[in-house]
Amino acid sequence: EFKPVEIQSYVFLAIELKQELYTRAELAQVTRAVNRVFDMPAMLLFKYGESLTLAIIDRRLNKRDESRDVLEKVTLIRDVQFAEPHRGHLEILFDLSLESLRERYGFSNFAELHGAWRKTLDSSELNKRFFREIADWYFWAAKHVTFPEGAGEHEESRNATSVIRLITRLIFIWFIKEKGLVPAALFDEAKLHHILNYSDPKGSTYYKAILQNLFFATLDQEMNASDKPERRKFRSRNKREDGRDPHFNITNLYRYEEYFLNPSQALDLFSGVPFLNGGLFECLDKPNKTDPSKVVRIDGFSDRKDNALSVPDFLFFSRERDVDLNDSYGTKKKRYEVRGLIHIFNRYKFTVNENTPIEEEVALDPELLGKVFENLLATYNPETGVTARKQTGSFYTPREIVNYMVDESLVAYLSAQLKARIAALRNMDSLAGVLREVFAYTEKGHPFSEDEVNVLVDAIDNVKVLDP
């Protein structure tokens, strides 16, 4: 029997790979193969191209049961760049250092060291740390922003809701930025000083010129094409002969032209960003139903001088500062530190690949978006005395529950398909149990015949799924 307390040693291996790039699954596969050779845990350091990946694996307690794979989840700190390592990677690697681990957990043997590593590399802990920073920023920002009255009669409520919308939009953008679809220069404070003319009297140049134009005039506007070369352009300031504004309330054209040092270069910077038609980046400003000549301002995407919108630049780029959030959290004399939202995001590594029960990258994955959205919606709504989440019915389902629901649905569906299409289905103690074993992340071979496999493959090819 293999018990963690009996770990007497560790194997550390450095492996140089031939290719320039490797997927997470490929690196996890090599990690498993190497760990099968050893009775003790093996931590691997991969070198390939200009990158490093650190991989560690968990093991099950029972080593005698040959029907189960003793190797569990592979956790990776992946694609650490030699030349310009990501700030998030550096922080994780520092947290793994012996001095830092001993200070946080204390340990006197390899088993306790392994436990400390496992806690440090737990992505759920990373998510919690990120959310704590985002929540602190949210309560701080909500006190310093002003959104138009169209976003709600109650000032505190409309500002809070609008800040949640801002955070949700920006987190989504951070994931597509990881795929290289949004220029990093839009979030680089030093480079922005060569792009922006910080002339907004409300000090909201960055939110208006960069973020609002990115949201509404870029991600919610089709890209330029040979037959339509001017889809993405600044709205016209010239009135028509009848005195009317030709672009009145057309909310997917660029605004705040005077905030750019070189407006045409700014258009070039946005030009390669894809059009997304999911609705998240649709501007919510809309015509007044009773008076179409007026606009109900919600997002406040407007060049007008009477635009009430104010989202100060310091909310995005300020360095760490002490703020009083005791009223927001119901605490007394507690010290809170916040930093600008862009600086918060830059402290974490994001990945577009969702983690699985057998492979986990130490980075923030897309599941985070739903968790942040739900938890921020759960903040107190002073208008009704209930949480905003309870009002909207928005509840984010954790990944573990989703996995269970999907597995059980597929077990029921595939069992029915096998029973209906295989006349002489072999006697199995529990068909559902066998299917669950197939869904489990093990390397044990499946027990199905060729005909049964064909039925299962065909059933998966033709399955219809509704997520209500």
C-alpha cells in the first residue's frame, strides 16, 4: 500500500524536447509516462524552443489495485518564456520556492513538501486570490465612477451594475488577448502615453478612448473588407443639410477622436481585432421611446460635453494603495490594499484551455468568467434589500456539477442506445457502471465488443443535446 506519509524521496528531471511547441495534453502524457517508471513522485522540467514547463503529478493512495491508474492529475506551469517571463509565472514560481513554502505551510518531510506544492498549485486557490483582488477593486471603483441615469434611478445600484459589466467585458477580452486577437499595447501604460492625449476633464481618457471604442466600435463592429473598407471609422461630426446628425445613436462607430494623438494610427491599432456577435459588447445606449430625438444613456458612449460618464484613469493604472472598504465588507478597522484593474490582470496568467480532472494548468481559465460574474452579482442591492443575483436568477454551476450532469446524461443515453441496437448484449453486472468506468480518466481498456463500439461511436456522432 502506497501512503503519502511514506514518501522518502523525490525525483527531479530536466528533459529537453525537440519541437518548438507542445500542447498541454502532450506534456501531461510525457509526465505520466516518466512517472510510471518510478515509485516516488517525479517533478519534470521541460525545455523546448524558448520556453520551460514545470510538471508535477498526484498519485492515488492504493498502489495494489491494478484496475485503477495510480497516477492522478498532472499540474503544469506551462510555457514560461526565457526572454520575457510573464509576471504571473514569476509569482507562482516564487510561491513554490522552499523558503516561501516553509513560511506558509512548514514541513519536515517529502510528504508534507508534496502537500505544500499541491496547495500552492491548486487552481481553485488561484481563482480565489484573483477574485478577492477583483472584489476589492469592485467595491473601491463603485465609489469613484459615475454612469448615466439611464442605467438606473438609484446611483449606487447603477454604478455597481455598470462596474460589474465593465469587469465582465474586460475579463472576456483578457482571454481572447491570450490568443493574440487583441493588441497588448492597448493595456500597456507606457505605450498608451504615445497613443492618447489625456485631455478628458473628468480624467476618464483610458476608459472612453480605449475601452469603450474597443467594446462598442471594434468588437461589436464587423471588420473592414474590400467591398466595405470603412466599417470601422470615427463618427462624422458634420451635420446634414437638414441639420440632422448622420450618425445619431449609431453606437458601433468610434468616438472621442480628440483623445488620440494620431486618430488614423489608432484605427490601425484596432483594425485586426475580430468582430464578436455575442451581444456582450453591444452598447446599451438606446433611443427614448417617448422622444426618439433623445437617447437613454446606459453605457454613456457619447462625445457630448454633457456626458455624465466618469471612470477615472487611476482605477486602471494606480499602484498599490490603502483604501477603506470596511463599510462594503461589514468589517471594522481592517486594512485593504487595491491596485489598478490592469495591474491586477497583469499579475495572473490566463489560459483559453479549460482545466480537466486529469490536466490542470496553473492559470486562470474561462470558467473564472462565470464565477466572477455570479459572485459580484451577489453583492447587496440597496433598492430591494435582496441580492442582485436573486433578482436575476443568475447562478453559475460549478464545473464538478456540470461534469456529473453530463456524465449521467450520457450514461443514460448510451445505455439506451446499446440496449435498443444490440440484440444479444452481453451480460454485464451494471452497464451504467461500465460506461462510467469508460468516462473515468484511467488507462484501463474498455470491455466492449467491436459491434458495441460501433454503436457507441455512432450514438455520439448523432447525439442531440439541449442546455436549457
